[in-house]
Amino acid sequence: KKTMANQSAVTEFLLLGFSEVRELQILHFMVFLVLYLAALLGNLLIISAIVLDHRLHSPMYFFLMNLSILDLGAVSITLPKSMANSLLDTRQISYSGCLSQVFLLLFFASTDFALLTIMAYDRYVAICHPLHYGTMMNRRACVRMVALAGSCGILYSTLNTGNTFGLSFCGGHNVDQFFCEILQLLKLACADSYLRESGIIVFSVCLVLMCFGLIVVSYVQIFKTVLRMPSEQGRHKAFSTCLPHLIVISLFLFPGIFAYLKPISTSASALDLVASILYSVVPPMLNPIIYSVRNKEIKAALWRMVKWRLF
């Protein structure tokens, strides 16, 4: 009865406040605003360039456009609420708002990783089976792959969110993070309820390992094929199309693994905060830069788009 009373008493959560000092709250707002606008601008430019330029209507860029849409969604779930709280000098987020944050973040993150796995397969087919690329990666197949990634993301986030918010919260309502993060919510759960979540954690680890395994297998085959290429120019071109993808996977995966596998601290720590920013804010902001810096086709498309808008 006591745990049920505690659970029903939680109608809102309090997110991590960066400071009590008004000037520092405004500074936090400005820093997050710059990060958010950078992520917004970069991803919108990539999406616009791919949609408007017919030269980029290929599977690789179709997947990249979807990745940018997901990154845009993920960064829009966390930063605006945190900025609004700093501006209004509050820490509150409603129970339904917290639930929505968890659901959408899990959806965007899991679909993102599924899409990165599909992009590894796309590179594998392009490099290892170039003659069959047109038939294996036709428009219908690409749309189905993205739809499958999205469906898996919805299923995963529904199971995980339902399981988390089905727990009894006995540890108060202070979330030691600037957004509603599952790890921090689990710290508030009753001891007997926490065991329920362990099954979902094991399931999550298995899914991550499966996707990571598929990416590794794809790249082992890619590197074998590339190293057998007689032309040095051909090898360089093949590696240059894979390098941005590998950097993006590393940026997405390693900070997340670090955040979720390190020992859970009892109170808010600077390390928790840095880890969460590294996996939730940095990838959406840097992905457009990583993909456009070494890609001549995207740079050319962006330049054509800018010239068309200006002149």
C-alpha cells in the first residue's frame, strides 16, 4: 500500500538544475541554444540538400536524410525543455512530459542505431557486390528497411517505457539529469520493482550486440574486398565513403555504452552530465559536419542550394 501511495503521489519530476545563480542559468540557456541551433541548422541543410538535389537521390543519401531527421527529433526532445527551465528558473517536468521524453528518446536512439546498421549493409553491398547494388538496394527495399527500423524503434521504446513507468517510485522525484533518463528514473524505483527492469536491460544489451555484430561483419567483408582492390585510387574512394559512417557509429555508441555501463552514482555527478551530453547532444550536432566535410557531392549540393537561394 505504501509503494502504491508513493507511486500515485508522483505527478511530476524535478530535473537537474545547472545552477541557482541567475547569470549562470542564462549562460546555460545560451550555451544550449547555440548547440541546439547548430544541430538544427546542420541537419536541416543536409535534409534540404538531399531532397532538392536529384543527384543525391540514391540509397546512401536516402538513409543519411532519415538519419538527419532522427537526429533532429532526438535533440529537440531534450534541449528545448532544459533551456525553457533555465529561462523560467524552474526544474519541473510533468509525469506525462517525462514519459513522453523517455518514449521519444528511446524511439529516436533505437531507430538511429538500426539505421546505422542498415547503412553499414548498404556500404557492404555497394563495395562487395557493386553489380547487384541496383537490384538489392532498389527504392522499395530502402523504404522497407527504414520502415522496419522505425517499427522496431516503436516496439522497443513502447516495451521499455511501459516497463519503466510501471514501476513504483519510492525514492522521491528528483531526476539527476537535465532530461528524463531511464538510468536516473531507476534510481528512484523501489528495490523490488528494480528487478523487473533487469529483463529489459538484458534485452537491450542483446539488441545492441546484435546490431553491433552485423556492423562488424559488414565492415570485415568491406575491408577484405577493399584490400584486394588493385587500384590505390579505388581503395581510397571506398575507404572515404566508409570513414564518416564509422566515425558517426563511434560517436553514437561509445559515449552511450560508457554512460550505461559505468557504476550508477547515488547523487548527480559531473561525469553523468558530460556522458549524457556526449551521447544525446554531440552526435546530432556533429553528424552533418562529419558527412559533409569529406563528401564532395554533399558539399556541391549545398553550394548549389546556397547559390540558388541567393541569386
